[in-house]
Amino acid sequence: MAAAGPPAVFAFSRPAVLLLGDSITQEGSTAVGGWASALAGHFSRRADVLNRGLSGYNTRWASNVLDRCLAPHESTVLATVWYGANDAADATLNPRQHVPLDEYRKHLTNIVRRVRQRCDHVVVVSPPPIHEASYRAIFIEPRQGIGAPLDRSLEASRRYADAAGQVAAATSCAFIDLWAKVQAAAPAAEGSSDQPWGRFFYDGLHLSEEGNKLVFREAPSSATGAHHVLSGKRWLERGCDLGLVSLMARWSGGVLGRSASRLMSKK
């Protein structure tokens, strides 16, 4: 007979990191090299990383189920709020997922404010840019036929990314402008119409393995309060000594893998 384990309250006394979003967040735990899986691995003995990405969801639907997505833990030290890819769908071609821009701002603001009641450190992430050529060839035409119109566009994703930034500023949250960062990470040659940043997506919308690495690397280093909470925690005697913001700073410096491996090898 197995020995009785520690009381259930132990699990919830650990801090939580909450990831809210749509399929791009959900796939962060299921895709090869997913950014959410990597985050969970690095904090497996420091905090519980909870992926609450819901494929297909927009902010309207997310607002309705938010209470069921919040962490049951005593404290949530960091939350990412990443919606907009579905809200930005075309109103005529995809009315089911489309959410008008003003309504998107309202719902996103509501989500952020509700999350902040449970978590002081919230990061808003913009929807990514749509790589239209890949989206057409890999996502739309195999389903709807050659020449079918696109229900998502680069320009629409820009408008929703701008709105996400406005919400972050209005609610005093950190902001990752992924729409801009993805394109800046692989710019076209001067005078070229190519969009080499398409390699960050496997279908023009969802992250490829390289895209997951980019998100992991570009996570912000501004949630200093989360670092202070986590840096004093040591779970199961020899928990990871990498504070949240220390690790995030290494992401943004592009040396996560090398630095983290060296630090962990010294333990």
C-alpha cells in the first residue's frame, strides 16, 4: 500500500503562473518545443505553470469562462493574457469568431482587470501578424478551395495588436508587441516584398517550433514583483534557483538555453 502523500493544500500553497489565451497559448503546451512547456519545465519546482489556452476562443467567450480558468492556488504571481487572433477574423467571412474592435477592447480590459484582482503582475500579449501567403496555402485553400478569400489579414491583426497595447497601457500592465517583434526578428531585405518572418508560423497563424522559441525568448523582464515572490521559494528541498524575472531576462537576451543549463548544472 502506498504511503499517504502530503496534504492537498501543499500543491495550492505553491505560487502559480497563469497562461490565458486561445489556440496559440494552448499549443504552447502541445507543440514540439512549445513555449508554455518550456516555461513549465523550468519552474516545475518553483511554481505551477497553468496553461488555460482555449482553441478557437475570442475575448467574448473567454470573458464568460474566465472564473473557471483562474488558478485555485493561494497566489498567482504572473499571468499572461493573449487574445486577439480570433477576434480579428473578418466579420463577414467568419462572423462566429469575429469580435468588433471596440468590443475587443472592452472584453480584454475586463479580463485583465479581473485577473489583476488575483494577480499583481499581468502581461498582455498582442495577436501575432498573419502571414497571408502561408495562411492561404496551408490553412484556407486545403479546406475551402483554391482562391478562397482569407478570413484573417495582416492589416486586421495590426489593428487588434494596437488595441491590445492600448489596453495594456490603460491598465498599467506589461505589454509584448508580438505583432512587431515577429516581423522585426526576420525582416525582408531592403526593396524586397518577401516576408521571411513567415517561418515563425507553420500555417501563417500558429507558431512553428522556431516561433515558439521566439515567444520564449521575447517574454518580458519587467515583472520584478514576481521575481521577489519566487526568489524566496525553494520547493522540495532543492527547487530551481532561477527567479522568474532572471529567467525572463535571459529569454530577452537570447541566451536562455545556455545560461539556464549552466546554472542548473552547478546545483
